[in-house]
Amino acid sequence: MTARLFQLFTGVFATAVSCHPQPGQPKYDKVVLVHGIFEDGVSFEPLRLRLETHGIQCYVPHLKPRDAREGIDKLAENLKAGIDKEFGPTDRFAMVGFSMGGLVSRYYLQNLGGAERCESLMTISSPHHGTKAAYAYFGKGAQQMRPGSSFLKNLEDTEDRLGEIPVISYRTPMDLMILPTDSSVWERAENYSHPVILHPLMLYSKSVLDDIEKRMVVKKKGV
């Protein structure tokens, strides 16, 4: 019952914030939206609808296994294969990663050659320095998200491979999944804090979605 009520709430909330009647000029033709652990990408629906209103082609991969039990690096390999299939091996795109999806995106960009074709990276409530919540779950992916893991050290050591890619990191100081909450603060990025009450609601936050849209779309003159 609780899960159903949450779905109904987010569905209504998403409808309220995802309507944008005035299409603008997109800065990016293509965008990849990378979901978090236990998810399938449905939570990106409000953002996807906004971006598609402006003619941006969105790709929302369904990464498996969703609990990352085989590792974030394995999910990044699947992400690469999906992007190559959807957009071809050379087309350029922007990326948005939610929670663990931000780490999947970074591994793809920094270790699998993705940085060569990425125009922008935005992460939303991603544990760039790990999260203590990862100790509550088993599996390789959860281990990789624990503070001080060798996986996180690899991301830190290879972030120079991002080159000049502009990076944004959004966080909420009330996050109960990213512990401590400032683990989403990433020195390589421009960091923005939004007072959203729950981790999953970051993808339904009007202020977060407005800011992402503003950075991906140039409004037409007179609008």
C-alpha cells in the first residue's frame, strides 16, 4: 500500500512539473539518462518528457541486474553497449545520472572511452565519495559504493580523463540514502544543493528539473 501511494504521489507531482508548452533550441541533440540501483529508469519520465518537448532524443537504458550485484563496472559495460546500439559508436550526447547511475556514468566516461563523445555530465544525488547506506546491502555494486572502496579510488584517480567536459552535481541535504549527504559534493563539478525531502524525489523536484532544463535548452527570443 505504501509503495502504491508513493507511485501515485510521484505520478501526480511529475505531471505538475513536467509540462513545458514553449519548445526551445536544444544545446544537445541526444541525452542519456542513467538510473540508480533497484530502478529501471521510470523515475526519469518527468525529465524525459521535458527534454523531448524541445526535440532532444533521450535514451533511458534498463541496466541489469538492477541491484548491481555483478558490479558497477559491469553495468557500465552494458551502458556502453546500449549507447553504441542506440546512438551508434560516434554520435555525441549529454549524460544525466541519478544516484548510483552517476557512478555508472563516470566509470563509462573515465574507463571505457565514453568521455571522447560526451558533451556534458550531470549527476543527481550520486555518492561520489560513497555512502554508509551501502553497508546495508550485499553484492559487488554495494561494496563498490562503500566509502574508501577501491572502485571509488579508481574514479578519483581517473577523473582527469573527463577532460573539459562540464560537470554538475545536484544534492539534497536531507538525503537519507547518501550518508553523509555531502558525499554528493564532487570537487570536479559545480555543486548545487536543493532542499528536497527524500532521495527519490530529486527526480521530481521542480527546482532540480528547471535547472537541468535551463542548462540543456536555449529559450527562443520573445518566449
